[in-house]
Amino acid sequence: MSQAGTLILIMTIAVLAPLLAHGISRRLPVPLVIFEIGLGILVGPDVLGWAGDGAVIDALADLGLAMLIFLAGYEIEFDKIRGATLKRSAAAWLVSLAAGLGLATLLSGFDRGVFIGTALTSTALGVVLPMLRDAGDLRSRFGSVMSAVGAVGEFGPIIAIALLLSGRSWGESTALLAAFALLTAGAVWWAMRPRPPWFAKVIAATLHSSGQFAVRLVVLLLAVMLGLSQALGLDTLLGAFAAGMLARLVLHGAAPESAGSVVERVEAMGFGFLVPVFYVVTGIEFDLDALLSGGRALLLLPGFLLLFLLVRGFPVYALAPPDLGTRDRRALALFASTALPLVVAITTIGVDEGSLHTDEAAALVGAAMLSVLLFPSAGLRLRGARAARRDVAKEPESW
């Protein structure tokens, strides 16, 4: 099939997926991403063989992943997650990294263990936050803690990718990261400077016109940070996450009354087009044959699923803020163990470099898909609607 035909098929799946999710949600809550990836597998080369890949499709999928990480960075409200909560989240991730690298190296050797261990420490913040928002739980105390845990679970693995999976020496990687950090700090300084009065006026005046100044500015920020990270030889996901944080600082600092409307338009572009392309292409490129043809891969899949809970979930449970109850700590561990986008990115790097076998990559991605299907639903059931309503207005003195 031509790339134009494949794109039409992908967008058909993007339209069908929310209809299926809505219809089934009345009986069984299934995340939208499962339908997008599942239908991608169905039309992919290992089942129906209707869809293939190509330069244009791959570029759109890469942009979809960047947009997903960008929106995850934008969602982080650092004024609510700083202090003890952020320190506990960072400590839990460092424990996860040590445990993940240790266990994966012990089981698979260092070369493969670095990829597997790093993947086990990730949290799919871009998947989890929309679920919490749809459940009315994003602005609660639990939602703020989960935002901190998820932010570290997204940002930490991205840093680990730059340090451990770049193929460069530690010294060179550290120097490049330091250069990126300095440039990003300069961008943050610029973003936090007071904007002239005309800036907010232009945003408001073009918000409902074809000009869309603020949306174009956000896209420019994303492009600049992606280009900066690529120029320094770092993973572009690092630039996407930083761009999301910068966009939040600019919009909420210069035009807080318009920020919500602007991000709604950016989300429409992301979740309406680019992000579904990424997930459907993930399904199309999923190596189903490698997973089903050998017993080893099928045994690895539940093993990796368990490791997500042990490596990522247990440290989060153990180091969660003390004001959270037992049920909330368990729910937090389940949400933190939900992984997918970075698992796909890390396994792709591993396979391309010849360090990961395709069956191992398929088992890891399959386990991540199951984590998206199982863990958030279980976490929401543990939380319950009453808990969300009860603490939505709670504002602890020190988080």
C-alpha cells in the first residue's frame, strides 16, 4: 500500500478507536491507546498486511511521540510538586534505576541489560495524565503526587538514555547534557521575563482567527528545542519535554487568561492527529511473529510485566508521601508502573544497535501494552470516585 493509503488507514483507525473505547467503556474501561495499537497490529504486516511504513509515516510517528512528551512536560505544575514530594519521587526513581539495571544485567548481561533496565524505570505520564483528568482526579492531592512521580518517570529515563544509550563516553555525554541544561536555563530565564502588554493582546486577538499566534509560538518552541537537542546529539525527547515546560512558563506568565484555550488547541493537534499516528504506527511495527513464534518471548512478557511493578512500582509505594493512605499508595504504584512510549523508544534504539533481540523488544513492548491496559484501571478502582471528590480541594501546607 502507498504511504497515502497507509495514512488514510491510520486516520480511519484513529476515528474508530475512540468509538470502540466509548462503546466498551460502559462495561469495561479500556484505555484508548490499546485500541489504537491493537488495530495497528491488526492491519500491520504480521496479520492482515494492509499497512506498511515509509519515510513520511515514520516522520509523522516521530512527531507524534515528540508531541506526546511535549504535552506531558506542559502538564507538570512545578509549583505543586516541588519540595518533599519531588525529592521522594526522584529518590524512588533512582532506586528503580539501580534495581532495573542490576536485575536486567543479571538476567541478560550488561549490553542488553542497560536497555531493559532503563525501560523498566519509565512511567507513561502522557498516558496516565489524560486518564486522571478524565476521572476528575488530576487536580487532587493524589493527582499532584502522581504528576511528580510521572514527571520524574518521564524525565529520568530520558536523561538515562542520553547518558547510557548514546554510545558516547560518560564524560562527553555529561558535557553535552550540561550544555543543554545551560541553554535550557537561558530559555527558562527568557520565558519567565515579563512580556510587553502587546504580547498578551496579540494572543487574545488571534486566538479565534486564522493567525493563531500563540499556537504557532508553541510549535516554534517545540521545533527549536527538538533542533537544539538534535544538534547536541541528544535524544529529541529531552527537547520535547523541555519545550513543554517552557511553553507553560511563557503562556501562564504572559497570558494566563488565554493559556487554557491555547493548550486546548495544541492538544487538539496532538491528540487529534499526531499522537494517534504514533500509537497506530507502534502497532503496525509491532513484531507479533517474534512474540508468538517462540516460547521464550511469551515467557518474558509476564516476567517483564511483573518487573514493571517490582522495579518501578515498589519503590514508589515505599517512598510515597506519608499523608497518602494505603489504597492511594497502591494506586500510585500501579499508575507509576504504567509504561509505553519510552519503552517503544528505548527498544527501538536497542534493536537498531543490535543490542536487543526482536523477541525481547516485542516482549517488553507487549508487557508495556498490558501495563496500560491493566494498571491504570486497577488504580482508578482503588482510588474510587469518592476519593477524588474528597481531596480535590485539599491543599497541604507543604508538599
